[in-house]
Amino acid sequence: TACLYIVATPIGNLGDLSTRAADVLRTADLVAAEDTRHSRRLLDSISADVRMLSLHEHNESQRVAQILERLDAGARIALICDAGTPLISDPGFVLVRAVRDAGHRVETLPGPCAAIAALSVSGLPTDRFVFEGFLPSRATARRRRLRELAGEPRTLVCYESSHRVAATVADIVTELGAERPVTLARELTKLHEQTVTLPAGELVDWLQADDQRRRGEFVLVIGGSEAPPPNETAGLTPERILRELLRS
Ligand code: SAM
């Protein structure tokens, strides 16, 4: 019966593809993927000879109508992304919403996700956390965003590219302070996997010390603010607000 499967794929180590994911990818009528050439290699590795359709941020809206038509006709369709869990800093949200609105089944095949993998080995509190995806690529916007997050008591998780990781850690020092603990998780599940936790100020030097350390894919896990939140609204009872308003 018609169903859209949201299928997580490995973030590096092919052994992390679940048996259930492999079954669905082999038997689906269609696999929608961000980059069909990239994902074809994964499908070939499990001998999944299945039709593919590209679905990326620039064509997602157009693809929705096509996919809905196929589902109406009873198709079983899998959505994958280049690596990890679709929709997590990856396309698919528009599609999932439309498919659900149309009354079709959407099933998850959970698995690797770089954010969760990094958090789980970070040694920073995991009971509550905030996923920020990619911080803005432009320096001014990135610093502004970090400033807004400076008082956030929950652990912060963000994705970063090799081009910007050093600049972002430097911005963390500026906006959150040199003492803020940061875990940098690099190349998770791959040959050069590395996870270090240092005060942000020391992490700047650590990254600077060796070019290799700035290569690959990164997740930054940032300890939450331990300072008590600013209590701007303290003492602002409804009565006092009313009085202030009537006075002006
Ligand atoms: N949907 C994916 C997921 O579930 O993890 C994330 C997609 S996002 C476009 C790609 C980013 O995820 C990379 O820039 C990097 O920040 C992070 N990432 C992906 N694989 C990683 C890995 N093996 N190690 C560290 N970070 C990784």
C-alpha cells in the first residue's frame, strides 16, 4: 500500500545502514534523493536496483505534486538524503507535510543523525538541548545569532563546514566567552573520527595547530549558559504594568 518512507542512511560508515532500511530501499517503487549520483553508490552497495528521482531544496515544491500522484496510484516511495536523517538540515519538510495533508501514510526508518551522534559522545548535558542547524554563513549574522543564544541554558548543537569551523569557534569566544565548553565532533563514524572538548578559547588554538583538524565534517556541541537568565521581567505584576501604562 502507498507509503512515504523517511529513511536514514549512514553518515560515514556504511555498516550503519539498518537491515530494515536496506529492505525498504530494495523494494520501493521509487527512491527520492537529494543527489541521485551520490546516493546511487549507496543503493548499488546493497544491490538495490530501484528507480530514483532527485529532490533537493530547489525543486522540492515541484516534486511534491509528482510524488503525490505516484502515492495516489499506490506507490511505495522512500526519501533519503546524502547522509543521515532526511529533513534534519536537509530537504523533505515540504514533502512530508503535503503527503500527510493528502492523507497518505508516512513512516520513519530511523538511524544515523550527526547531531544526535555528536551530542551522545560530547560529555555535555543531554537532558535538554537546542538544535540550531547551520549558523548563518555571514560573520555579522552569525555573531548576532550567537549573541541571541548567549544566555541559553540548554546545550546547543550546530552543524558547521570545514571552511567556517575556525571562524565560528572564534565567534563563540567573542559572544559566549573563552571559558564556554565546546565539543568539536569531526568525521563521525569515519576513518579520521575525532571528538575533543575544550574551553572555546583553547579550541581556537587547537584548530589552529594542525590543518588536518579543520578538514572534514563537523558538529559543534556548545555547553549551555550557566549564568542565571536575565530577570528583566522581575516584579512586573499585571497591576504594575497597568499603572505604568496609565501613567504614560
Ligand atoms: N541530515 C543530516 C543528519 O541527519 O546528520 C545532516 C545534513 S547537513 C546538510 C550536513 C552536515 O552534517 C555537515 O556539514 C556536518 O556539519 C554534519 N555531518 C554530517 N556527517 C557528519 C559526520 N560524519 N561527522 C560530523 N558531522 C557530520
